[in-house]
Amino acid sequence: MLNPLDWMPTAHPQTLHKRAAIINKIREFFAQHNVLEVETPILGHATTTDPHIQSLSCVPMAGQPSLYLQTSPEYHMKRLLAAGMGSIFQICKAFRAEEQGSFHNPEFTLLEWYRIGFDHHNLMDEIEILLRRILACAKAQRYTYQEIFIKYLQLDPLVVTVNDLKSLAIDNQLNDPGLWDDKDAWLMFLFSHLLEPQLQNLTFVYNFPAGQASLARINTDDPRVVERFEVYFRGVELANGFHELTHATEQRQRFHHDCLLRKKLGYPDIAIDEKLLQALTHGLPDCAGVALGIDRLVMLSLDLKSIADVVAFPFLRA
């Protein structure tokens, strides 16, 4: 039986006005920096193979292959980059099969942008300018992934063993998440539980372990790490960015590795996006890109506690 108030938005009308003003301010920022706004499909024939991200699919007609609601516009935007579009940004809906919570909704609004000729350090500089403009916060702190683990947990993530990580979880009374001997899964688990809450100031964490490369390029000075970064504020992850991998063969190898891991974990098979690999083969320009959660940004900017407070209709009222 429906609650008689289920028709109503969860966000106050004044909050939605403030949200619109923040999004306008973001668009003004990119206009000032000569970054072009683009649109790409929300529904696609391919999706991410990342075993840590689960996609939502639909079957348009009986007997037809599944289509996917996009988890981000990344693959389509990279095809635009390879076609010569130059620096671009997009504000769009994205979808992931995850539980609803204070910081999660299966449907969310994403800001994604790519800067030609930037590495991850250049892009972090630009992100900091934008975020300080929206959040009115102090200058960001920056740590490598290695530095942040050593600072707060007294462990070096580049040399630590799985047994060391399991012992750390036990010492902190964390339940065994069933990650077997996957070191990177353990690192991600401990990062989210023990490190994220420590990152209250605007913080950039960069140069992630190579096992968490995703679509970032390997660091030439230290092949143990990749040129990837994440951004945190008040213990909440806001953004994830890369100095983008441009090598098609290496990207195919990573996709195959993802598929094997998905099979091991019992997740649905995902076909590799051949159109993206064609674009990389054609030639992706040297660039850096980032995805930033608009709902979380608005929530933090307005000092609210849940994204349900800043979206009109979260999943349970959709």
C-alpha cells in the first residue's frame, strides 16, 4: 500500500533551486575554460567490465540482446575524443546496480570531463579550483596512496601482504568480507572503512596501486602505481580520475582480466566494448579525465546528510 506522501519529492523546493544554481555555476566554469558540453547515449550496447561496478540492463524486445544503462559516459566520450572533439564535459544521468543509502542511489547525476594535454596533476589543479568555488573550502591536501596508508595505518600498500591486511581488519573489528586472497580488494575494503572517514578536509589521493588501474596509465617512474586519483571531502568520495590509458592492446588485456575476475566472483558476463577499443586504436589524444558525483557535491555544499535531501525523487519514490 502506498504511503499517502510517496508522490512528494524528498528534497525541499528551496534545495532544488540551490541545486540548479550549483549546476549553473559548474556550466559557467567550463564556459570560462572553453570546455565544450556534449551529450552521449544513456542506453548502450556495451558497459563496463569492472567487477566492482554492476550495470543495470534491459531487453528492448523479445529475442534481442540486452542493452545497458550506462554507469558513466566514459566510453562514449572517449570515442568523441578520438574523433577530434577536443576538451569536453557532460552532466548526465548514470546508473549502477547498488543499494540505496545516504551516499548511493541506483540513478545519479554525474559530471564527467576530459582535458586534452593534461596529466592527472594538471587535472587535480583544475578540479580543486572548481570544488573550492562550490564548497567554499580551504586549499586541498594531497597524498599518494602509499603516503595515506603509511600516515594513518602504518602499512605500505605497495609491499604489504594479504595476511597483514587481514590482521589489520581483525584488529579493527571489521567483519571478514570474503575477499579471499585478492590484495587489491582488501586494500579497497580497508581504504573505505578506515581511511575515508579520516579525510574530512578536501583531499586528493593519487598514484594508486597498479592492480587498481582501471583505465589509467602506468606511472613510468614507478610501475607499481598508476596515474589515478580520487577526491574526498568530509569522508565522502566525490570524484575518480585518470591520466588516461591510450594503448588499445593494454586496455584489451585489462578488460580480459576483468572478465576473468567477474567469472571467479560469479558475476554476469559482460562483453568487451569493441567500439571503444577501435577508438583507442584510431588514436586517443593524451588527456586526463574525471567523473564527479553531482548529488554528493550538492549534498556537501548545502551541509545536508543524504542525497535524498538533494534529489527530487530517489529510488524508493521513483
